Amino acid sequence: MIYLDNAATSFPKPETVIREMNKCMLEYCANPGRSGHKLAIEAGRAIYNTRELLCRLFNIENPMQIVFTMNATDSLNLGLKGFLKRGDHVIATSMEHNSVARPLTALKERGVEATYVKCDSEGSINPENIRKAIKKNTALIISTHASNVVGTIMPVKEIGLIAKARGIPYMLDASQSAGVIDIDVKEMNISMLAFPGHKGLMGPQGVGGLYISEELELVQMKEGGTGSNSEYLVQPDIVPDRYESGTPNTVGIVGLGEGVRFILETGISNIRRHEEELTRRMLQGFCRIKGVKIYGPADEKKQTAVISMNIGDLDSTEVSYILDSEFDIATRAGLHCSPLAHKTLGTLEQGTVRFSIGYFNTPGDIDKAVQAVESIARNA
């Protein structure tokens, strides 16, 4: 199979990720922080090593400010619901995933107001419109780093500067960018960074993280055992324990760490360059096919390796089904859990067929995908 659904989950994983996860399960996967024996200490050390690797990747100073979660959705819920309170105003964009839009909708019942700043038909935003949306009670600005629908890269540094100038925390959803685009929390003035482990970071499913600036304090979403301050019945206020109740996903965190190590050793610029080349190749191929419409910037420099398209009026899910059943090519079709983005793009009714390229794809994969789309378009 040609796998072109990396925006949902990267596949395959680096061999080193699988190898280290197997080693963890076989040799030291005890309960970290709960016991004093050698296996528990080794498990705790492995988790801390992953925190340090993430610090290197994102230029974070204190490893303890990284909280491990189940996924980016978990991280976004913790950040939004743990920080915002009644009377607060939050600014987001019209390209946000439901992992942002749904928590903000739920927060309306708690008296939190949200403004979605309109993006253009390519999914791009003018940072000045973010500035204009700021109110006296604006407590947070949040944006995706790159659209999961069309890959449009947002002007994160510019938004961060606006937030800093007004003393407003800036939260970044890096679901589609972590491991693919350089992220520097200091340079970009990011106060909270939500990321999944299973996409660009090349780790397994079931693990993600949230960086929380030392200047912020969040209300925890759950209470329970942390292995620290066990004599008290209240949740400890030390970070990350405050937000990490219960036994952690040790083997998943170890896999995430190895994914990050692979990225650091390969070089994020090399990963980005490879994906840009393949994106350009696919865009050029699709542009030559009659009846194909491409959404978003259609420029590999302005987007991640995500290409959304349609063939005439064909149902997007039908096209994706044909690609899978007849050509053995994996894509994703529909609304991609981002109705706000599709409304912005004008594709809410038809959806799109999304091709998302990964580091392990080849030029041959791209050529076969273009040939398959050409065949479907010819017979439409």
C-alpha cells in the first residue's frame, strides 16, 4: 500500500522507535515514580529523557514544564479548560480543528466568549486581524500552526509578537507541525504548546504533550496518585505531577522520545526539505489533470505536506474509496474534523480528498498517486 494519510497518523515508524519500545516492555517497563527498585527508577529515567529531548526540539528550558497527555486533543482540553475562566475572551482562527472549536463551544456555558478571526479562501490569516479582535478581557490567543485540511502555515511568530505586546498568553496547536516545522517557544512567544506524539514526532498513538510556561497556572482536569506528596489528600501543586495523575504510558513516552531523537539526528530541515520536494511534485502533477481542483496555497513553501483536492463534483469519500480499493492508496476524505476550515474554504458540502505526505514516502509514491487521480478523473 502507498500510505498518504500521515496527517492522521504517521506510518511507518522509524525502526529505532519500535526497537526501543520493545526493549522497554521486555526489560524495564515498571511503574515510574511509584517504587524505589531498579526497574521503576529506569522507567522514570526514560520518561525524563523524553522530556529533555522535547526541550531540545522546542527550545524549552525546564523539562518539568512538559506535561504528558494522551494526545493533542487531551492537551488542548487541559490548556483551554484549565486556563480560561468565566468572563474571559479568547481569540482563535476560522481554520481550527474541532479539538479547539469543541472545547471553546463547551466553555461558552462557563461564560467564556470566543472570537474566530476569518481566514481567506486559502486558509491564510492576516495577523493584523488578530490584533483588531483583542478586547479588554482577552485572556488567550490560540491558533493552529498548520491547517490539517490544506496545510496552510500560519504566521505564528507574528501572532506571538502581537500577544506579547499586549501581555496575552499565546497557545499553539502544533498537531500538524511538530516534527515537521521548526518550533521555538521563546522566539515565537508561545505560552502553551499542544502536540501529539503519533504524527510528525513519529511516536506511537496514545501519547502527546502540553508545554506550559512557568508564568501560567492551570486548573488540573483530574486528581489521583502521582507518587509525590502522597500524605496529602489534595492534588500536589508541583509541575508536572499536578497534571499527570495515574500511571503514565511509559512505553508510549519512550517511543515518543525515540521519535524525537530520530528527528533531531535526521535534522528537521532535511525532513522539511524532503516533504517540500514531494509536495511540489504532487501539486505539479495534479495541476495537469483536467477537472482537479486544489485547495489552499498550492505552494510547498506556504504549506505542510498536506494537499486537499476534489475531482469535479465527485463525492470526496467515493474518490478516496476508489483510491483505496482499486489503487491501494490510503488517503482521507470528508471534513477531517474541521468544519470551520471547510466553511472557510467553501468545501463544507463536498469535503475534500486529503493526501498527506510523510518522510518515508518516495517520488514513486507520488507519481503513482497522480496517475491514479488522473485515471479516476478520466473516467468520471
